[in-house]
Amino acid sequence: MDKLIFVVDDQAPILGLLTYWVSEKWNYKVKTFDNAEEMLSSLSLKPDLVLLDIMLPGISGIDALKEIKKPILSSPLSYFPHKEGWMLPSKLLNLELMTISQNR
């Protein structure tokens, strides 16, 4: 697929897991970032989707979202809030099932 998805998270295990699912399981092209500053400077690449963590060092995901929402970009936005005890793999599995069912 030629679709580009930005994945932004400062925690390497989560970034790796999201990248794996988006690129290997869903076959999308992925560009990863561990901070919002780098992601914001790459918006000229016009991603089709941005998966954005809210709790980031430096510019927070909330502040980055405000920048992304400016008319520069028309991509859909999604974020994965990080909470203690949150079951990320099962959430991603449910997300994959939801995506599959929406494509039918």
C-alpha cells in the first residue's frame, strides 16, 4: 500500500509494537517518531493517518494535536492513551478486528 502512517510514542516497546502491527499486519508504510517535534517537522510528507501518544516529552501529544489540526493536514487522527495496566496487545487486536469488519 502507498498509505503513510506516522506512529509517535516515546516508549520503545509501544512504538515497536505499533510499528509491527501497522507495517507487518496491515501492510502500511510507517514513519516512526519518539517525540512530537520531529513528527511536526515531517508533516510535509502528508501522512494518511497519525497515531499519536498524548504523554510525550517536550511538546505533549495534546499540543501536537493542536498543530496538526491546523489546515495543513487533513489526515484522520488517533491516539493511544497510556495508562498503567492497559492491555495494549489486546486493544490492538480488537482494533484490527474492528478495522477488518469496517472494510467488509
